[in-house]
Amino acid sequence: MMHKYLYMGQDLTLDVVIKVEMIVERVCKKEGSEFEEVLIKFLESNTYKNLKSKESILKTRGTEFIVNELFIEWTKSNTIQSNAQGDYVYDLLKTVTLC
């Protein structure tokens, strides 16, 4: 059985499913990646966790806004991983150019 997404008592399950598809499609176009690959990566993200949270208003935001939040999350995640490997200056420059 599929989990239902509720917001203020209204069932938004279909809206969230459609929004997830739109987000993944947009990321695929920007990255040139396969749908399944991006979908798995998205479903593991904090952005998706926030999207499906009952308390979050992220589901009321537009697709482009959510995609931008997702890229910010992935950029921060890559920066942390790279910093652990000693690439601090390179990642700092990447972050600055994104702002």
C-alpha cells in the first residue's frame, strides 16, 4: 500500500508523486543522467525527506525551487566529502561560484 501525503487534512499523494517525477526529469535534463539513477539519488536526499514531511511546506513550492534546493544539498554534501579528502580550496571555489 502506498504511503499517503497529507497537508492540512488534504490528500496530496498524487501531487507529490507528480512533483517527484517533474523534479527528477528536470535534474535528468540538467545533468544528462538516467531517470532511475537520479530517482534513487533523490529518494535518498534530505530534500525528499523534507518534501514528504507532514510539517514541511516544501511540497507547496515550485519544481524549480525544489531542484535548486536539491542541487544546494548535493553541492554541500560533495563539499563535505571532498573536504574529508583534503580538497578544501577546490570545493570552496565551487561553492563561491554557485552563490
